[in-house]
Amino acid sequence: MAETYRLAARPFIFPEGPFKGKLKGVIFIATSPTHTNQWFMINCGQFGDCFSKLIPLIPHKLVKEIMAALIRGDDVEFPGLYLKEQFDRRFNYEGSPVRFEAPDSYVPV
């Protein structure tokens, strides 16, 4: 049987400066009876999309609640148990929010 993990998140909030009080990033902690995995991710504004795509069992409403708690600075434990494959990519969202296409008038030099 595949090993299952509990998944938690601990937010880091900017303590000062122009972004004071904003979500800087999150440490994710995945624990099983025999292993613990931790990784840090900078807030790129796509955590909600990542959670809903990588862990589709979490209802959209709960994803919003998780995001609100992280933004407030609260630690969060995700509901349920997860297989390592579900978080193996460390929540690196594959879809880029920016897509570059050269305009029709573009002439390479």
C-alpha cells in the first residue's frame, strides 16, 4: 500500500516595508509515519490555482478558505491524506500566467 501524508502550510508574512502584512511565501510540510518533506514557495499569486489543480478533491470554497487563512498568517492543515505524487512537484504551477506572442509586425533583426 502506498504511503499517505498529512499536508500543512505555514505562511510567511512580510514584516515591514512596502509589502508589510502581505503573504511572502509558504512552507509546506508533508508528514507520514516514516517521512517528513518540507519546501518553501514564494507567493506568486497562484497558490489557489495550484491547490485546486493538484489536489482536486478540495472543494473550491475550501481552497478560498485556505487562502484566506494563509493571507491572515494562520497555519493551515489540509483535509484528508495525500499520496507523494500529489505534491511531488512542490506545487510548481505549470501554466504560465504570461504568454508571449510576437505581433504580426514583428521582424527579427
